[in-house]
Amino acid sequence: MNYLVVGLGNIGAEYAATRHNMGFMVLDAWAQASNAVFTVGRYGATTEISFKGRKFTLLKPSTYMNLSGKAVRYWLQKTRIPQENLLVVVDDFAIPFGTLRMRKRGSAGGHNGLKSIDYELVSDDYARLRVGTGNGGFAEGHQVDFVLGELLLEEKRMLPLVLERAVEAIKCYGTEGIDRAMTRFNRAVVTEDQSSPSTPSSEKKEP
């Protein structure tokens, strides 16, 4: 079983530590933990990780967020991985920081990277893992500065746990299926200083 896991983000040092690059951060964390090295190719940087008999091709598009779909369509065709084995990792300011939300499909929810993928694939029928960043109290329509800003100090301390949990969710998706992954991981990440476990997030449909 082969999977294409796409982390959305923007290339360039000025974007590296911003909330909008959460997809890149998740893939970088997995690659680092697996001693995998990304190779720059057409429309993005890729690496491969094998885990429990599955092969995961990790892709970080180099097209910038608004054209992410071009990279996804190209690499699906190049690797001959079916769309049902595509998982997109994306930041989401509509859910609290550190909360994971995996879904089998859904709307773009205003995210330009997902909009581009929907356009290029002529479909929104693919799995996605949303990583919550919170919205910082910004009013609707004025979140650009927030998502392109860096994490707060407390968020930076929590980030390694969030990334580790997201990687485990992706592994579960590939080895146990998306239903099992949603049951196990659609919740807030628990930090060591929290006395009680987190409760599962609401199962409301995406906007």
C-alpha cells in the first residue's frame, strides 16, 4: 500500500516558522525522526518513509500555497498513487491550537491550498488532517497577518507534542484506516502539565 502525504506551506525562510506552514512542519518532523532526507524535484520536495509494510511518499509543494494543487496532481500521476490514498496536512485557524481533525473529505473552508487542490483534482474527495492554530481573536477576513505570523512562546513549547501526535495520526491512517485514526486522534493534544485527559472534539461537519 502506497500513500501520498502532502504537507501544505510556503517555501522560503520568511515563512518557515509561520502558522500557515504547519503542514511542512509535520512532514519535517516525521522525516527527521526517520532519518529521511527531502529531495527537490518538480513542483516540490519529496522523500519516502516505509512503516509497517506501507510506503509513504511525503511531498512539500514548492508552488506556494495558492497553487498547491498543481504539485498534488503531478505527484499523484507520477507515483501512480490513487486519490483515495491521498492525505493532505493543513493548518486550520477555525479550531484551537493543538487540536487535530482528520476527515475523509470536505470543503476547503476558505483555505487557499485546499481550494487549489479541489480545483486541480476537480474533487474534494480526499482525506485531510487539519492541525489547529487557533485564530488569535482576529475578525473574519483579517486573519492573513495571524496565519503568516509566528507561534507564541507557549505554542512553541507545545509544538513538538503537536507534531508528534500528527505524525502518529498519519501512521494510523495508513496502517489501521481513516475511521480508526479519526476515533483516536480527533482531539486536542494533551500536555504534560494538564491534569486531566482531553475530550474528543465535536463531530460537527466542516463549514
